[in-house]
Amino acid sequence: MSTVATCPTCGSSSKIKETNGVTTYQTIQEDDLIKKVGQLKKAMQKYKEKAERLEKQLKQV
């Protein structure tokens, strides 16, 4: 996943990329932002399910 931050110039959500010490900001369109939030939700759900499985295993021991 790319790093997302607020652009210091315009205040929009932007992907940031650092090359040779120079940081560049690329504005994220709303559709891209919605897709990123969806990806994060899926990742968190997988993490939650894995943690719950591990908790059950620990209780059985």
C-alpha cells in the first residue's frame, strides 16, 4: 500500500512518494480514496479473525 497524507499546499488527501530526498504529492481522487478505505477494512477484518482464532486456540490449551 502506498503512503497517504494531507498535502501541505492544498489540503487534499495525497499519495506521497520520496525520491532522492524530494517528497512528491499526488492527489487521490475520491474513488481511489474509497477503494483504499475498503482495502484497509478488509485487512483489519482478516487481522481480527486471525486474532480471534488464536485466542480460541490459547483458551483450549
